[in-house]
Amino acid sequence: MPPTSASGTSPRETVKPLNPKKTITLTAPAKINLFLEVLGKRPDGYHELETVMQEIDLADTLRLEVTDRDQDIELTCTEPDIPCDQDNLVWKAARIFQKETGIKSGVRVHLIKRIPVAAGLGGGSSDAATVLKGLNTLCNTDLSETRLMDMAARLGSDVPFFVKGGTALCKGRGEIVTPLEVKHRFSYILLYPNIRVSTAKVYNNLKIDLTREKKDVNFIVKALLSDSADSLNISLFNRLEEVALELYPELRRFKGLLESYLSDGVLLSGSGSAIYGHCENQREANNIKEALGKRGIKKAFVVSN
Ligand code: C5P
């Protein structure tokens, strides 16, 4: 007979977790905005957008684990600057998932951060979407994409895009996502200027001129669907760029630097601070990265969709 503990169970049974330990490791890709027009300010304080977002192959990695610690959330991260508390979108995503599904399990997340933060690359939003999708798989909750998109929209304007991924035209606050079937592989050089931009500050400083002609999103959609690199360059647009460059003047130097290698197709992503340049191919992007490295710029990435 095995020895029994005070509760009458054998020691082996006492240490056994309530749920078997379940883990999953997933990547959470960044995005760039190929087009962003602001149509107006909404009564809820947000801005009505038309934006084309493209997932790129620069990604964070998340290791998710379901634990038997009743609705507990534990978050660790490789980046010491990133708060691992309730303000982190990863934490919020885990909590919203627990609340919506009523699951009793705890969640442990380890985040390997590679996407620069406050850079207009959607890193935090992508991490949050990955938590929702990953927990849906781990917990066998079988939530529909519509349910996940709804939870994602409550976490942030860019999160629903990352539930779908790929390339998409996003409207509303950003949460109305129409996927675009892009077959061509576009290459970009992406530069992070080591500046953290506040998205709210950029939007708050945007002056909306209702008489101004709006940029038409259909040109870029056509360019992407027809694999036309030349028409892509002339239809890249970001309404937030001028405001961000005014607020963070150092960004101009970085934009100018990329423009010294690429005569067109250089743009700020989202509210910044990352700036990308569309390259003819991966070789050109690699050459620019090498040249930037020689000038002391270490945070440059060769990326594609
Ligand atoms: O939705 P999210 O929390 O990511 O947005 C961050 C900030 O960006 C908002 O607080 C708001 O100031 C601004 N924003 C906006 N209109 C959007 C998206 C974001 O004004 N469509």
C-alpha cells in the first residue's frame, strides 16, 4: 500500500495538477500600414479610417500554458522595459478570454519580444490576438472567428486585423477587416529609429480638414492584387505621417536616410516611429540594411509579406 497524506490521498495524487499541463508556442507577426487615410473624427473620440495593413515576417514568439491556478495570469517577457502587469495587452487578452468563456484555468505566457514597441508595427496588438487564438486552441473552446474578432475589438483597434492576418483593408476604427488575396511577395527594408511614439498624441494633433480631398484606397488595393510594384510605390500613403514628423522631428532624418537609398516608396508605418521602404527585391533590401549598419543603424530589418 502506498503511504497516504493527511487528506487520505497518496503523495503522488497530491502533487498531480488538476489539469494536465498544456502548452503551445506561436508566432505573432508585425504589420506595416501601406495606406492610411483618416475620414473624420467619430463621436466616440476615435477616428474613422481606411487603412491597408500587411502582416510581415518580423514576429514575436509567445509560449502559452494553461495552468490549474484558478483564473490566475502570469506574464514574463524577454524585454525588461515592458510591463508584465494588467496594463499589458497580453494580460488583458488572457483575462477577456477567461471572462468570456468562463474557463477556470490559469494562463501563463512567456513573450519573446522582437517587434520594436511604440513603433506603429502593431506588436502588442498582434501578441493579444495570438493569445486569443492560442487559448481558443489550447482550451478547446471552439469560439468562432466572429466571437474572437469581437473580443479583439474590445482590446484595441488593430487587434481584429491580427485575428485574420495576411493583408487586409480595414475600416471603421480599424476593426472592420476585409482580407485581400495578395500573391506577390513584396520586400521591404524596415528601420526602427529608437523613438517611442504615442499613437494617441499623433491622432490628437491631427487637423481634419473636411474640404481636403481624400486619398482613394482603391489604387493601392488594385496595385496589391495585380502584383504591380511600380503602382504600389505611387499609391503608398499615410495621413498620419506629416503630424508624426512634426511632433517627432528626429524622424525626418531617418526618413531622409532611407530616401537616400530609395527614390520612392518610403513611408512611416501607422503613427510611427518605424519607417519602411519598398525594395525591388530582397537583395536590394539586404544591401540597404548592410549600408545602414555601416552608418551605425542596428535596428533595420529585411521583411516581406
Ligand atoms: O484602439 P487603440 O487603443 O489601439 O488606440 C490607441 C489610441 O489611438 C486611441 O486612444 C486613440 O487616441 C487613437 N485612435 C484613434 N482612432 C483610431 C484608432 C486609434 O483616434 N481609429
